[in-house]
Amino acid sequence: MYALYSLLTAAGMVLLSPYFLIRGLIYGKYFGHIRERLGWGFPLELRTRSEERRNEVTIWIHAVSVGEVLAAQPLAIQLKERYRERRLVVSTTTATGQKLASERMQFADAIFYFPLDWRGPVKRALKAVRPAAVIVVETEIWPNFLRECRRSGVPVIFVNGRLSERSFRGFRRAISFSGGALRGFLERILNDAALFLMQGEQDASRLLDLGADAKRVVVAGNLKYDLAGPAESPLSNWLEEELARNHRQPVLLAGSVMANEEIQVVRAFGEVERQFPRALLILAPRKPHRFEEAARIVGDSRRGLVRRSKISLNGAGSTALSSPGSVLLLDSVGELASIYRLADAVFVGGSLVPSGGHNILEAATFGKVPIYGPFMDNFREMAMKFLDADAAIQVNSQEELGDAWIGLLKDDIRAMRMGAAARDLVDRNRGATSRALARIEQIVDASRSPS
């Protein structure tokens, strides 16, 4: 079954290679890290083969992209403090995750790309890293990687695990389509892991239903509740001064917006402008490859466009935000979180289109009322918890988004009450990092680096 899986994934890579080639040529992606993905060309820190380094014990954290890097940061800091004598390395899958990890986890001994899930790249990566334990953020399950870790005696711990209804249905359909043949394979894959620390009871229940051993599944909570409010940044400080100088208010922030949402957000902003002519929209696409398309959409709406990439934060005044109707496009990575504190109303993207939604806690930490659409599959439990506490608003269309923004802007008392409830909900659900750390310590302290 493993051979068939590897064959299918290889065939998929071949079929998709023209797509990756084109995107690589257009956006400069993939080519720069393909050697690392194949298990070669690792950073110098991982290629040092001295006897002293050979005997070092390494903890490997894997965080797929931006969201996982942010969730893993507090845990990574505590692991580094707890195991000062050990190396801590971080891998990501995406370029944006790699960039953010390099910025936020400078304390890591190495940052590199996760290997492709074929036996050769995985074995080369394990030989280079020599981990005593691997910590995977959320639930990115790679059969060959898990198998080779088990064979090498390396425990794999999943933290902040989640399994959305959509993913769960996909697994169930695959099992049914195979006549049940995949169930045994999936059970072997899941039980190659040492431990699953899941976000909620529903996530744990779904994993157990797919065949995970109950002794390996624990509900530990969501690490993202433990994220500290982002510190002020050069951009947030500059923007705060410019907003006051240009008398731009209220400020609407649409964060982590996905394809086909940009135009809906811009149209909803149009409704707000009719009643608040000096309003400013800050539009933050989730994916860098959407920056140009988002700029085109703003331009087509006949609004002034201010691009973050064109702003010089040298302390000098600017007329960029002086004109009513202008939109600030946040075409950068890693600066969104610090901007939430300046917003009067927010929208969390990936939710008006079926993309699974995004993290609402960054807004809530600053006492902002998260507004999101109906497609919150990846954060369903969290989204419902906020709605039940009257700490968030769900909308189903661009018209409802415009109405929700206007409603909060016109009712300061309601906005403050709901924002306080959102912040309180974050505070009451903290603690997942310490629970995860305690479980990880038990396994790491009992493990040894592979020979």
C-alpha cells in the first residue's frame, strides 16, 4: 500500500509539474527550495557533521505555513528555554511560512523546508536532522514520513491537531470507495504517531473514528488562544500617525482575504463609505500571489490605491492616505496582526468563499468583534463558541458584511460590549501551550537521538 501511495503521489507531481513550472517562472516560487524538499541542500547548520554535533539531541518542529508558525511560536520559545542544551529546528512547507519563521523564530538553530513524502527525501532529511522527536503543528499526515520516523525510533507528536468536517468526510468517502481497504492502511499511518494533542472533543472524536488508538489521542486545547497580542510594529506606528494626521476614520480591516472575496469586501466598503466618507479600508490578501489581482480590483472600483510595498517608513509625512475613498493594500507578509489594534471594525477572510476560514483570535485579542462568513470549517468549534458568547458576527453575503460593519460603527456601546466578550473568551481559553509542553516533555525526556 505504501508503494502504491508513493507511486500515486509521484504521478500527481508529474501531472502537476507544468502548473508548478509556470507558477515558478511567474512568481519565482518552488525552484529555490526544491533541493531541500528532495532531502539535499540543507542549511549549513544541518550539514555540519562534527562528532560534537553528531551527539547533539535535536527537537524538530514542523509548521506548514503562516498560521501554524504563529501557533507554534510560544511553544517553540518554551521548548528552547526548557531544553537549552538541545538543538531546536523548524521546517515549513510554504515560502510564506519560511519567511515568517525566519523572522519570528531567530532563536531556532536551523530553518528549512519539509521533505517531499517519498522514502528517499524523508530518509535523507532524518539523517541530516537526527531528531529525538518531531512535533507537527496541526494535522498534516504524511504516511512515509511517519513510517520512517517509527522505523528510526523517532516519536512524532501532533500538537494543536484538528480535523475539519470536510476533511473527515473526505477520509470517510475514500474508505468507502476502496471497499474498506484503506481503513487498515489509515489505522497503520495514524498509529505510527506517538501522540495526538487535539484542539477539541470533536477533532478527537473524528480521529478516533478513523482508527487512531484512544491511548494516543488527548484533547489539549488550541495553542492559538495563547498567542500574545502582537507588539507595535514600524508599520502600525506609522499608520497610526498618518490616520490621525489625515483624519481618516473609521478604519475597516479585512484580513486574510481569499480569491473572489476581494471584490465582495470592496463592495461592502462602498456601503460604509456612503455613511462614513472618511472611512479607510485596509485590504490584506492571504496569499502573496493575489496581491496584483487585489490591486486591479481596487483600481477597477475607481478608488485610490495605496500599496504597503510602496510606503517608506522613514518618519516623513505622506499624502498617500489623504484622499477619501483610497484603499490601503497590505501587500506584505507578517504585518497584519499588528494592524488589528487600529481597526474600528474587522472582517476575517476565507469565510465568504468555501476556503475553510481563518484565525479570528488575532482580532479578538485586541477586543475587536470578529466578523466572518459561513465557511468556517477549519475553525467551526471556535466560531460557534464566539457566536454563543455574542462575541462575533456571522454574515452570509457582501450586503450583510456592509450592514454588520455599519451596525458596529453606529453603536459604540454594542461594539465595546461584544469586543470585551471576545477578549474575555480568549483569556478564558488560554493554557493549551503549557498542557502540550507537559506532554511533549514526557516523550522527549524518554527519547534519544537516532544513531
